[in-house]
Amino acid sequence: MTKMIRVLGLLSSVWLLASSAFALDAPKGPVVLTVKGALTHANVGDTAQFDLAMLEALAGRTAKVKTPWTDGEPSFSGPLLRSVLDAAGANGETLLVKALNDYFAAVPASDARLLDTILATRLNGKPMSVRDKGPLFLIYPFDLDPALYNEKYFSRSVWQIKEIEVRP
């Protein structure tokens, strides 16, 4: 019985360490993104809220990408969408990506898992203003796979993002 109590104590310590490793800190600056729905790492109520510093601390990518909405091949940088979803503990099949003007697109979660989609926070190294399609812009890896350069993915490339709702 004493061995069992020790094992249970050890297991609960491991669980506490593992669960705290996935804790998402509360934002210290202005919130630029709220993730809600099917997630396990909430930090404000039942949502995962991110300020710019939190987003930029996640694993990301910088890429020169030609888009239909920009001139030339500007440089976009920010966290990979999958990094944001992982930080929030998102577990769903569909992402409703919503803009400041309430436009939204239903994006398959597989786009985040299988493609190096960027939740761009910077354009040519500078934070993106609302005027420049910021604060967040979903950029598909058109530079890595030219076959993505079509209307299907253009319609999912939401800008001025404020919220992602994760649906089962």
C-alpha cells in the first residue's frame, strides 16, 4: 500500500509539472488575438488571449511572398498558425478566422497542421497597422508551393484578424 501511495504521489507530481508546462500566460500588452472554442490552454476565462509579444515569441517564419493584395514580394513574418493553435491547446477541425469588420473564413485546421501558414504580425519588418491589413494577416506559403496561389486559398487569407474560433 505504501508503494502504491508513493507511485500515486509521483504520478500526480508529474501531472502537475506537465500541466504547468502547458500553461499560457496572461497577456501583458493589448490583446491582438483571441482564440476560443475547442481549446485546453485558456488564460482569460475560457479563451486564449495573445498580445503581440506572446505571438512573436512562438515558433514562426519569415518569407517573401507575392500576394494579390500587395505589390512585389513583401516580407511577412510572424508565428506559424500551428504554433498559435498549439499554444492555445486547440483541438478542432475547422477554424473560423474573424476580421475586425466581422468578415470571416472557415479554414480547415489541416491548413495549419500541413502548411507553413503564417499569422503575420509584421510586414517588411514593421508591425502591421490596421491600414496595412494588420494587426494580423493569415499568409499561405505561396512561396513554397505555387499551386496554392488560387482563389481557394485567397478566400482563406483573412487580414485584420481579431479572433479564431476553433470548432470540432
